Amino acid sequence: MSWNWQQKNWPEFIYSISDLKDLEAKFLIESSKLAGASSIISQDENRKFTIELMSEEALKSSKIEGEILNRDSVASSLLRQLGLAPLYSDHRANDKELGIAALMVDNYQSFDQALTHEMMFKWHQCAVGDKHYLHDIGRYRTSTEPMQVVSGYIGKEKVHFEAPPASLLSNEMEAFIHWFNDTAPGESNALPALARSEPKSLLIYSEILFIDQIKLLSGFQNSCLSSYGVKTKVPIHQQWSSAEAP
């Protein structure tokens, strides 16, 4: 069987931007509502709203992998890492909660920066949390063994997908990062939000760049869409007292 990355034109995706026109318009309308709402509420409400959105994204991303995190611990960790609460909190976050919070915060603070390999490596380190048994942490996978999506019992396995060998990842990601940065808002080859984010998702899911990468990809998607204004700004200079922190 020939996989998508073995096609001659990979990764030159062919799609019609015009077919996304209605969805792009809906996305901009809904994101404008969010931005508009954040501009008319108080700073305290804006801050709480932002933490709630980030917490929800963190919880959903983790749930995909079967990890059920404590909402209050995630929110408390977000507040501390954003400098909005004291280091002490009644909710002591575990490594998973600290890691996903760190990923969300870095996405939030770097959404308008050019993507780099090092940025993705940092996100992966945050995403894997306490999984120290993984061989490749904070780097693209290196194993020479095939990376496959498999189901079935031993001896009766069914291979649903096989990703590109690890030896190809660095060059493929170098080309992808160049494309991603070149199509960002304000650049000469800028693309609309969905037309830019969806090919990116397909490519990274197909590459399977990292061991345990689901949460990283969710954060990456959030960072990508934030480039188009889907973001509320927390007043970082203000502090919450320990009584106010979740």
C-alpha cells in the first residue's frame, strides 16, 4: 500500500480556498465576537475569561489521551505561570497539569512569533509531562523502527497507517516551517486562517513527529488560529492574592 507521504506531489496539497470561503467568514465573525466581548468587560473578568478558555483547551487536549486532569489545579498553574497568582496555591498541580499549563502559556505568549524547531521541541517537553520512560523527549523521533498505527492481536495485526521514517523528518519539517512562517498574517504569501491551519494539521498528523504528540498538536492548532485574533490579552502586570486564586 502506498501512503500519502509516498505520493509524488507530497506535501504539495491541492485544495480550493474558495470552497472554504463560507467557513472562513464564519470563523472571522465568531472570533470577532470573542474579541469584541473581551474589549468591553473589566480587566478582572477578562482575566478570568482567558484562564477559563485556556483551562478548557488543556482539559480537552488531555482527555483525548485518556488523562482526566483537575480543572482547579490546571487553572491555578496557569495563573502562577502567567504571574497572576502567588507560587503557593491550595491546588497542588501534578506533573501532567503543570506540563499542559506550561504548553498553553507558551502558546499564548508566542502566538505571533515565527515557528522554529526549538519551539516545537519545548512544547513536546511540556506535553509529555512525567513520561520519563519515553526515549525521544523534546526532539523528533529517532527510532529506525516503523512508526505505525496498528490494531488487532499479535500475529493478526492490521496496519492502518505508517508514517515516514525518522530520517526524513528534519528536512520535511524544515520545509514545513518555512511554509508556515511564510503564510503567516502580514507575510507576502499570507493565507486565511483555516486554509493555513488544516494542511498543517494533516501534514503533522501524517508525519507523527513525536512520541505522544496529541496535546502538542492541539496547542499548536490553538497557537495557529490565535494569529488571526482569536485571543484575549491578560493584563500580566496585575496580581491575584492567594485568596482570589482558584
